[in-house]
Amino acid sequence: MQTAKNWLEKNYRIVVISFIHVLAWVLYLGFYATAFIQRGDNLDYRIIFVLSVILTDVPVFYYSYLSTIPKLLVGQKVWKFLLITLAILILYPLSRYGIDLLFIKYYDGELAPLTIISTSQFTTVFGVRALAALFVIAMAGIGKFTFDWFENARIRRELENQNLLSELAFLKSQINPHFLFNTLNNIHTLAYKKAEGAPEAIMKLSELMRYMIYESDMSFVPLSKEIQHLKSFIDLQELRFKQKGIVNLEVTGDVKQREIAPLLLLPFIENAFKHGYDLNKEGAIKATLHIGDEIAYEVENLIPSTDTLLQKDVVGGIGLENVRRRLELIYPKSHTFLVNESSNSFTVRLTLKTHE
């Protein structure tokens, strides 16, 4: 049972296309059976009529569908395509006529009105069957272009998804070196000053890197782990500044069973530490994280009132611009991202719908 399921998943598109082809032929032959066979015609004639249609229409359809249309018409060899089509319009009625004669000669049953058609209405029937051949070729063209359009649309979607995944992976890969570069600089400062917090800072960095390397590869992570990662980063920064409580982080709401894209909260705090002002005091950075129907996340830090240019590299740099693009890719139309700069503060606000 599992083998059949795996085969079906692997060949799903082929099965669907084959089913559509079979259904189309059933409807087509059903149309022939109702439109060109009279109620009073005998069963033998009905069977022979449908069989002759199958023997001529199916080859013409798939020859056009698989060969002349994709190789000649699509391949810009229009004149060659028209010549082959003209040949089909001549050979198709003759083939049907030859099949009719074979059935009349070798079949013992009653085939009227097939006998009448083959003997006294050749010219009229020839024209009708030429139009029937043209109809079959047209249906092959419509079918080919329709299936190709859906196939091309599927390929475009796959390429777009691959491009988005590649871009997302690139954006995420930028976070690790950016974060590591800043943190190593901080630890170097602690070590240079022979601060007691250097060993603890290295341990904190180890925890952070373990999360970034082994857990952030997933599309979404538990919100509780992301918050813990954020708190570990804050602890590491406060070791650097030798000041507790620099970040006033307030988390409200139920974080259980909630998920978020990894490494999404960190750049807000990292940006505040990098560009903040007067960080050697408690509450220099205010951060709130409220979990309800949506996540509401806000980080505010002070900036020098006389030099707001310090913040101008933020929006266009790796940090918040990276976050902005990741949000567009991961949470399209389900987030808001606002940056507000006043005379003495810089605030970033994020709201998003999360995965449960």
C-alpha cells in the first residue's frame, strides 16, 4: 500500500494528465456517438463507426500534439507545418474511406448506412471528414498550448520559490557573520580590559552560536526559544557594559505553541546596542513583546539629540534592512514594520501573524 502511495506521489502529474486525456477522448467519442449515429442505426454500425474514428483521429491527434505542433509550429517552421497539415487533410478522409471498405469487405454483419456512404456519397463525406481532421488538429493545438501554459506556470512558480529560498538563505547567512563580528569585538574588549566577565561572555557566545547553527536552519522555531536566545544576547551585552538592566524587556501573553521565523527578534536589540546612546544606565533600551492574536514587538533606544545622523546607516544596512526583506519573504501581507525617529529616540515596531 505504501509503495503504491509513493508511486502515486512521484507520478502524480503524469496520472492527472493521463486521466484528462482519457476523459477528453471519452467525451469526444461520446459526442460522435450521439451526433453522427442515428437512433435507428444497428449496434454493429455504431461499434464500427466509433472504432474507425479511433483508428484515424487518435493517430492524427497525437502526431500533431507530440510532433508537428511543438517541433514545427512552435519551432517557427510554419510553412512546413502547413504543408503537413494539408497532407493530413487529404490523407485523413482517404484513410477513413479505406477503413470503411475493409470493414464492409471482411465484416459479415449489417453495416448500413456505412455501405451507402462509401459507395454514393464519397465527395460530400470527403469534405466533412477533412473538416473533422482539421478539428482534431485544432484540438491538439489547444490541448498542447493549454498543458504547456500550465507546465510553464508551474516551472515559474518553482523557480520563484527557489529564488526566494536562495535569497532567504543568503539573508540569514548575513546574520551570523554580522552578529559574530560584533560579539567577538565585544569579547575582545572584555579580554583586553581583563574583565571578569570575559569567560562568562565566551560561554554565552557558545550558547548563542549553538542556537544559530543547529536550530535556526528550520523555517520556524518555538517562540519561547527565540525569546531565550534574545535574553542570552542581552546578558552578553550587559556583561560587556558591566551594567545590569540596560534592556528593560517586558514579555506578556502566552508563548506556548507559538512559532516564529528564527533570528527575527535579535536584530532589533542588536541595532539598539550598536547605535544607541547613553547605554551605561538601566532602561536605556526599552523592549516590549506582547503575544496575543498577533505578535507586537517594539524596541526603543535613545539617540543623541544633536546628531541624529548616527542612525542613517541602520535602515540601509545589513541589520534592519535584512529584517525588512526577510519579513517580506516569510510573512507577505501578514506583518507591519515601522521605523520612527524623533529628536532623541529611535523606535522600531513590528506586528505579525505567527504560526501556532
